[in-house]
Amino acid sequence: MLHIYVILKLKAGVCQHCGEKIYTKETHEKIQEIRRELKERIFL
């Protein structure tokens, strides 16, 4: 199985209660777009 790791520099807020990263809707959509593009390029 092939594993590919990608490092993305993103802006995210952090929950004051649990420390979980909080992404905007636009950032989440961009991450999904990048994942789709990577899958398409890898499996050509």
C-alpha cells in the first residue's frame, strides 16, 4: 500500500475548552478539494 503525506499550511482557530482545531468552511472545502486532486493524480 502506498502512503503519501502532504503538509499544508492552514489558518485554524482553536477551541478554548478542548484545544481542537477549528477550520472555516472554506478551509475545509479546500482540504477536500486537495484530497480529491491527489487521489485523481495518484490513481491515473
